[in-house]
Amino acid sequence: MYMSDNKIAIECVNLSKSYSSNLNDREKSAVKNLNLTVNAGEVHGFLGHNGAGKTTSIKMIVKLITPTSGDIKIFGRDIKNADYLDKTAYIAESVNFYQFLTPAEIIDFSISLNPVSFAAFDRRDLKSKSEEALNETGLYKWKDVSVEKFSKGMRQRLALALCLLRQPDLLILDEPGSGLDPDGISLLLKIIEKFKKMSKTVFFSSHHISEIERVCDRVSIIKYGELIETIDLSDHAKKSVDIESRYLELMRS
Amino acid sequence: MSKIFSIARYLFIESIRDKLFIMLMLVSVIIVAGNFALDFFDQGVQDRIIFDFGSSLASLLGAFLCLYLTTSQIRAQLDSKQAYFILASECSRTHFIIGKWLGSVIFTAFNVLIIFGEIFLIIYFNSGLFSSLTLIYFYIVLLKLSLLGAIAAFFCVTFSLVTAPALSVFIYFIGHWGSYISYALEKNGSSALILNISGFITGYLLPNFKYYTAEHVITENFEGAAGYLGMLTLYTLAANAIILGTSSIVFKKKDL
């Protein structure tokens, strides 16, 4: 179904989303003709001010909202007719789970919902892999505690543990650093780097330029719903780019 | 299908750990058992009192549970973004809606079964009667609640956390009292057209909850009662399929 060997992981062509405003019946554009390409195997950052259209764009990519116009392809496949994106994992800005289930049960639930994603593992290995993922995200000692007792950051870690276990071809994160303590952010960046080493694609939005600088190969900047620049941050180009001053320059222009 | 069962299963596990539901069940079981005290004042109709009161309470509790569960499991999870993780990459919206509905119905059935089981046992130990009507009425209540759950699921994909259950209760009310509404309109001298429209809406367009009573079963012989239950099952299945199918179509087009 998926073409993981496709060189482009996400391709948005003339993507737009408008909402009708209740106040004056005028259409308000959240995203305007967005043309975005995320290469397979790269870590791609998505920067923009509050209300720039980052979350709307991401929600369109993961099919939570329908674009007003434009096309989206994931690994070369048009997502219009897909019910959901089975080789993709998405973590929203604020993550919630069943509050009376434990992390171990939530992992079991995820496995039962999408057994294909875990097909690479032997059934017997799955338990040890789950424990490994919980250990890596610092949740192992909480594995039998119900999620209602978890802080926002711990829920975020649980979502990351699920992603670690599933190892999707494409990981999409919306403001993953929000709610995480410095230790959590460090863990998040480690996980992103781990995905990068496994040649998986990571696309994430953030307000923290330091996060973007540390792990991204490229970064796209969005302003008032329009993509204004994509900057190459790969190792060979990194030294010549001061992303913070470039970002501020673009925002003020 | 496995995704639907998985969603239903974990909804059940989640709900059975909810202290609110445990408290509700305990209170209901105690109230039904308390009917036993009425024996002191009975006129030889204590079984009837226990059955009527207990089954009404079970039906009411079931309706509350079904509405509360469907609303909290669909609307509240969409509002809190809890459902995003699985809707984006683990299951389709159709699986989600049907799984949540099924889980709510199974959990409600489990709770209602406990109360009907209690009624059955009280009647059995009180009079030595094997009350088959208790089992039949449990089945009728179950069918009715499955329909109410489907209606709630439909409103949950479209309306807010407050409006969705309110509209479900409204439809439930109309479904029970449709014929009285027509009667009231007729008494007020409404035109034939209005009466026809009202009759069509309450009798055919909206689910008719008046079918879900035990009186049809009591007055019929065995074949008649079995036939009635069979027709009621088909009616419920068809209505649930139409409502859940429509919910799924609407939900697929909905921006989250």
C-alpha cells in the first residue's frame, strides 16, 4: 500500500484551508497555497508564529481536517481516499489517553488496533520491546499506574513510547516540546535522532529554534498561512545559517 | 471487525474502572433490593411491584449510562483530542464510531443485566417463580438502549458536549410520546397537513420507542411473542445500521 522507497515522504501541492467566520460571513484563510516537500529520511522542522497555520497544515496532512483545495501525497500516495495513514504516527500538541488504563494496557490497545504495524516483531518479543520503549521514555516504573495520574509531559512520553514501538515510516509531531521538562525535551530530541538514524522521516512543528537547529535537516517557515522559505540545515550547510536571525528577519518583514 | 471489537473492549475495561459507574450500580442494586421491604405492606402483588419498579429503574439507569458513555467516549474524546492519536493512524472513523457504540451498549447491557438478574432472583426466592418475562424484558430494554446509543453517537459527531445528549433525550422523548403529540395537536384543531406531517415524523422518520414495551409480549401467545421479538430485533438492527451508517458518513466529512 505504501511506497516507503519513495524519495518524497510528504508532498503538499497548493494546499489551502479556509474557514467561514461566523461574525461577518467572510472566509478566513488559515493556510494559503502551501507547497511543501518533506524528503524521505529527513528531519524537517516547521516554524511559524502563533496562528500561522502550522497545526492546520499538520491536521490536513494527517487527515483530521479536509483541505479546501490542493493535494497531499504521503510516500507518493494521494491520501484523499485513505481512511487513515497506517505507516504514520501523529502526536498532537496535547496528548490524552484513556485515563483509567495503564501504559502497558494502552500499548496493548495500540497493538490490537494496528497489528500490521507491529508485524515486524515476533509476538514473544513484543512484550520486551514494549518494556524497552517504556524504559527508554522513563515510564517503566509507571507502567502499571493508570494514566489519570500522569502529567502532560508523561502523557507525551507515553505517546513517544508508542511511536518508538511502532517505528512508523513517518512521524509527525505538533509542538512536541510543549509540556515537557528539559529532561523530556532532551529525550524527545534523542528519539528524533534515533528515528533519523533508522532513516525514518520526522516532520515536526516547534517554537523552539534550538530544537530545530539541533536535529533538523531542513526547516520550513510559515507566516500567515503561506510558506515563505525552506532553509537547508544539513551538516554541510549548517555553519553558514543563523536560523534565529533569519527567522526573525522573515517574521518582521 | 477486530478494530471495532478492540475499541469496544478497551472502552469496557476503562468504564468498569470508573468509580462513578460503580457507585451508580451499587445504589441501583440497593434500591431494587430495598423493594423487598415492600413485602410488609403487600397485597399479594409484591412480585409485580418488584418487577415494575426494578425494570423501570434498570431502563432509566441504562438510558443514563448509554447517553453518558456515548457522549464521554465520542464527543468528549474529540474535544480533548484524545481520539486524534488513533484516528490519524490506527483506525478509520467508521471503526471508531461503531466501536464506541458497541462498547457503550455492551457496558450498559452488563449493568442492566445485573439489575434484571437481581429482579429475577428476588422473584424466584420470594415466590419460587421462574420469571421468563424478566429475561424477555431485559432483551427489549437492551434493544431500546442500543438504539438510544446509536442516536447519541449520531449527535455526538455533529454537536457539542451539551447539545448532543440534550438532542438524544429529545428524540427519546418524542419516540415515546409521539402519539400523544399527535393527539394534542388534534385537540388543538391543527390542520390535517400538520397532523400528517407530525404523524410521519413521529411514526416513521424518527425511531419509535413505543415498540419497546412488554405489553405486546404479555398479550400474545408464545408464537406471537416470538414473532414480535423477532420483528423488534430486525427493526432495531435496521434502525441502528441506518443511524450509525449516517453518523459514519457525517463524521468522515467532519473537520476535527
